[in-house]
Amino acid sequence: MTATDVSSAPGSPPSPESGARLAVDYWTVAMESQDSCGACDETFAALTRAADTVRPLAEQLGLTLDITRRTVATWQEAVEHGIGASPTLRAAGAELCPAHRDSSEARVWSWRGAHHASPPSAAVVDFLLRAVAARSAQLDDFLSRGGPSPYLRRFLAVPADGAPAAGTATCGPGGSCG
């Protein structure tokens, strides 16, 4: 792969330098009225440390890494979100979670052919790097196709005062545009 410096052509989409978002979801299951446990807290700490390691690389790619804690409390929520283990880490199509081989609290984290009681730091860094790469590729694909159409850009480029740019159409609640 070669890198070239190409000046932006008129009408080309803006650079993603402002920071596209890489959403990292940290899922746990509410257990006995608690949305966390020691093993989950340990995993969240590992995720936070890994994020601190990976964040500068993500920022170089124009990505802002955001971690969101999420909890499921019902069977329906677990099914809706596809949560089969606690904790579960998800970002840009990547997932890292332990296996629960029985009904105990024991978790088995598998990475590179080895099994661990807690997630290895390198596994969490690897997960985040894969998510950064996937999100960067998604962003590249979107911008390579031109990003938002020129029509949409008219509406996305809203001045700080919130007023539409002069000469742009506005659509009313009835669906009519003027």
C-alpha cells in the first residue's frame, strides 16, 4: 500500500480529522441486583488500560474511542442484544467474551490457543486494535464513496446559530419541502 498526498478537490467530503466515533460496548448482566462483580470489574479495568494504550493510534486515524457500559437484566434483553456471556466487549463487529462452561461464575477466556481465568491484557489490546482497524476501514469506504451526498451536506453544514444555510430548502412536518 502506498500513501499519497492528494489535495482535496472542490466539493470533496471533509477530512475525518475531527474524530469519527469508535463505540466500544462493555456489556454485563445484572446479577442479584448488581450490574457488576469482581471479575467484571477486573475486565473493565483491563479494557480501560487497553484503551489508554490504543487511543493514540486511533486518534492518528481520526477515531475517537468511546467506551459505554451496558447492562442486560432480562432474558429478552439478552436475546435482543445477543449477550451469551458476561462481560462481553463489542466494537465495530469485533467481540471478546468468556465462555461459561457451567452454571458457576467461572469464566474461561480463550486467546491464541491458551485459556485464562481473566482476559489477558494482550487479548484486550488485540480486540481494540482489530476494532480500530475495522472502523477505520468502514470510515475509509464511506468517504471513498463520497460520504454524505451534496444534497445531504446542505443540511449537515449548519452554522453555529442553528439556522439553515441561506438558500437551502427546509422540510416541514407535513413532508413538504420549500
